[in-house]
Amino acid sequence: MLRRQIIHIISTLVACPLPSVACYGIQTSRLTFIFLAIVCKAHTTKSQSLSCNYNDLTALNSFRKCVDSPVDGWGAIPDSECCSWAGVKCDNSTATLRRVIGLDLGGRGLTGEICESLADLDQLITLNLSHNYLHGLLPDKLFRMQNLEVLDLSGNEFVGSFPLHVHLPCIRILDVSDNNLVGSLASTICDRSRSIESLNFAENRFHGEVPGNIGNCTSLERLFLSGNSLSGSLPERLFQLKHLRELQFQDNGFSGPLHERIDNLSNVVKIDLSNNLFSGVLPDVFRGLQKLEYFAVRSNKFSGQLPASLMSSPSLSTLDLNNNTLAGRISINCSSMAHLTSLNLGSNLFLGPLPENLSSCHRLNVLNLANNQVSGAIPSSFQNLQALTLLSLSRTEISELSTALHILQRCRNLSVLVLSMSFRDEEMLGHADLLFPYLKAFVIANSQLEGSIPVWLRGCENLQLLDLSWNRLSGRIPSWIGDFGFLFYLGLGNNSFSGDIPRSLSELQGCINSSRSFPPAGSPSDVPLLSGKGDGRFLTYNQFWNLPSTLDLSYNKLNGPIWPSFGNLKGLQAFYLGNNELSGNILDKLNLSHNRLMGEIPTAFQKLTFLSAFDVSYNKLSGEVPSEGQFLTFPASSFEGNIGLCGSRLSLPSCQSQPPSDEHRKEEASTKETAFSRMALGIGAAIGFISTVSLCFLSGWVLDEV
């Protein structure tokens, strides 16, 4: 139609007599109009080529309405250009309407539920809604999308059961971990989704046994079931998965022996069965697992001796057998285990001397033999462990502390040394010439050691944790301890230290700003530091770099004053001074203003009689301000700047009828203002759209394609 009109106008211009100005003007005007129409038409066609399919657009807008929060990057006003929305990926089709093939909205802070209409994106290949705050049930239709290859719903708050009938013929990666899903794992997913490579059900509340049809997932490479309440033994068909590379079943209730057919998993790289109820002996079948790098079965009930094939695995880098009932001598072939970096054999029944050939494991970074019956002296060959950063020999029969420290100082990278409840009744080397340049944690508690705080510790400039408690150490606490720039934990309690508390302890930077740099590179988070208590029990420090900042000087013979400058230690979380012979005033003024303190003011503070000043202004405190004792003498300015505080003072709101805080009112007003702004914006946009379309039609810019 448009083309015929243009040809007609050109023919008319050619046929028109030259003097006929009117004819020329009319035809020229008509030609100009047609030219503008062509430009507008071309622009319209270009815009349409960027637009997504109408059904896809409808599905996305339904999803937008379903979630309670706005989708960042989608704009306040819906439009047809959804291929340009944040997280939306369309195909490369040159057709007028492109299809949505990807939706990546992970970590966008989304709240609300998922509508089933999202499944109307029938060309979708990737759907990632992970790490949001989505809740409700999982829509069944979502698990029947014919083209979906990646479905990631992890890190949300979904409830209910996993769909029984699943038909995702193209799915490769399915992740619903870290939700609140319940019920059994019975599903048709492995019967109808044979191409799946990664299946993640971890950190939910599933129970029951692993279904036998898991063996139908013949392409499966990664299977994560950790952090549930699953039980029973592992199904035999699990060991038919020839492509399996990673198997994580930790933190469940699985029981029974470890099946010998595990050696069928010839491609497996990582196996973690920790924190279950497995029992029996470890099968000597690890020669078939030639790609195995990580094997962890800590906190089970395995017994018997170490299998030779496991202790000579050439591919293994991490071996964690901690907290079982394994026994016998530690027999290891380090000549074969060239890649071993972490060996955790703690809390078992191993006995005998430390194996000298451990020094041949040149890459060994972490060695935990704590809570065993190993005995004797540390072999001199241990000085060859140059890669060693963490060594724990707590609660063993190891002896000869002087020899041990002289050998271990040659392990130049050693940063964590834990020797508690070992070397009993020996002498602490007070003046030995030792050098541990990278030592960050030194723990040798409850060993009944004699002597004093060793001077060689002064050279450990990177020290962050020092625990010498529950010994028989005596003498004065040296002032140079206050020079440590990173020390945040000092345990000297339950000894016989005497003299004044060094004023320098009030200048410990690690207790002022709580700076710390644990863990050492390559260290696992669960290697324990065993520290004893006087009643024969012991503490297990897991993740010791997260210990509260602590000064423990209790149960000694210290005298003299408590320095007011201890108030500078704003990062200090625990301060123990009990059962000493201290004198003088403990505190006169307590100023905690302009911090981020939260919670209520303890009512026990009403019993304090030595404070002349108390200031907690400009924090985030809440609740009722104590109204007895010295609190009657503190001015109103001591409590201002805490919007949650209330009480009987004139300057504070009543606790019975406390009005909303200014901050709450501002937030509410802001919400209303935002709502009205969006409404106004929507009305304005609608008026503008109607006006524009009307103008196009009146001007003839929108032309029919005939």
C-alpha cells in the first residue's frame, strides 16, 4: 500500500506541468508525509525486533506482581522491551519478537512467592532465583519445563515437599539447597531427567532414605545431600554412577558400613560422609579411586586399623578421620602420598610413637593428632615439614617439650601450635633462644607446667592467641606482652602469677579494634584446640579465630590496682580478674557513648555504688532505664540518642505507651511517599502513552502493512 502510494506520487510529479506550482506543492507535501511515515515505520520495526514475545512478557509481568519487592533493573513502568531488563536474556533471533531464554535474579533481595506463570517461559534454559527471600511452596509447573537446563532456587525460604513428579528432560543442574523443604526424596527426577549432572538437596529438612532410583541419574557428577535428617544405608545403585565426581552426605543420620563397592566410583574426586552414624572398618578398596583428592568421614563410628590403600593414595590431598574409634599405629606411606596437604587423625585410639616418615609428606600443611595415645618425643625429622602451618598434639602422651620446641622452630611457616594437656609436669622454657616468626596461636594449657612466661614469645610479633592457663607458672606478667599488635586472646588464668597487672595490657591493639587474620591459609575450620579445665574436662575450640576477645587473669596472686585505661579496650568481650589480691577502685567513670551497643541496660547495674558518671548516649539501646541506686543521679544526657529507651524520667517516653520512633515514622512516611510517587508516575505515564498513540494515529504515522 505504502509502496503504491509513493510510486503514484512520483508519477504524478513527473506528469505535472512545470508551471503548475500548486500541483507541485501538493505532491511535495504528500511525498514529505510519506517519507516521515517510512522513517517512523522503520523505527517501529527496529523497536519490535528488540521486543520479547508477548507470552514471555506476560509471564515476566506476572512474576513481577507475584513478588512483594520491586525487581531492580526492571523499571517502575512495565514496557515491551523486556530483553533489556536486568537479568533477562533473550535469544539472538532476528525475528520481530525474541524469546526469553535466561532469567538470572540471584541475590537481588526478592521477597514473596513464585507464581506458576513463570513456567510459561517455555523457551527458558536458565532460571536462577538463588539467595533471595522467596518463600511458599515450589510450583509443580516449574519442574515440567521442557527446555530448562539450569534451575537454581538455593538460599531462599521455600517450604513444603519437593515435587514428586518431575519431568525436566534437558535439566543439567538442579539446586534447591539451603531452604526449609521437608519430606522424603522420593521423586521421578532420575527417571525422566537422565541428563542431570548436578543435584543439590543440601541444608534442608529431608528425611528417610536415599531412593534407589538415584542410580538412574546416569550422567550425575555431583550429589549434595548434606545437612538433612536422612538415614539408612547408602543404596547400592549409588555406586553405579560412573561419572560421579563429588559426593557430600555429611551431617545426616546415615548408618551401616561403608560399602566395598565404593571403588566403582572411579572418577570421584571428593567424598564427605562426616557427622553420620557409619560404623565398621574402612574397606581397603581405595586403590580403585585413583582420582580421589578429598576424603572425610570425621565424627562417625568407624573402627579398626587404617587401610593401607587409603594411607598410600597418590592422589589424596585432604584426609579427615577425626573423632572415630580407629586404633593401632599410625601407618602412612608419605613417599606415595606426594599431594597430601591436610591430615586430621585426631580423637581416635591411635597409639605408639609418631611416625618418622611423616616428614616425607613435604606438602603437609595441617597435621592434627590430638586426643590420641601417641607417645614419645617428636622425631627430629619433623623439622623437614617446611609447609606445616598448623600442628595440634593436644591430650597426647608426647613428652620432652624442650626438644619439641627446638625441632618445631625449624618449621618456618608454623602459625598455629596447640600442645595442651601434653608434656605434663615439665618445665616451660623461660629463656631458651627460640624463634617462631609466623606464630599466630600458641596454646599449651592444663599441662601443669612449671616456670614462667617464656621470653622467646616476645619475638612472635604476629601472635594473636596465647593460652597458658591451668598450669603452675609463676613470676610477674612481663610488660612486653602489651606490645603485641594483634593479640586478642590472652589466657593466663589458674596459675600463680604475682605482682601488678602491667599497664601495657590496656594498650593491646587486638583488644581495641578486634583485628585478626585467622585462619591460616589452607587450614580447615574444624581442627580443634583442646584446652583443659581443672576438673579434668577439656574444651574444644572450633573455629578459634572467632573466639571472643578475652583477657583472663583470674585465679592468680596478682595485686595492685586495676588501671582505668582498661576502659580503652573497646573490642574486649571478656575480662576475668576474679580470685586475685587486687586493690584500689575498680572504676569511677564509665563512658560507652557513641558506639553501636544494642539490647537493654542490665538491671544489675542499679547495685553499682562506685560510679560517679555513666554515659551510654547515642547507641542503639532499648528497653527500660534502671530507676534505682546511682541511676537517679545520672543526667538525662547520659541516655539521649537511644530511640528505643524508655522510663520514668521526664526526658524519656513512658514504657507503657512508647510512641513509634522518629526513625520508624520516617520509614513509614518514606514508604507512603514512595507509593504516592509511583502512583503519580504511573498516571503520568499512562496519560503520556495515550497522548502519543493518539497523535500517531491522527498524524497518520502508524500505517497498516498491506
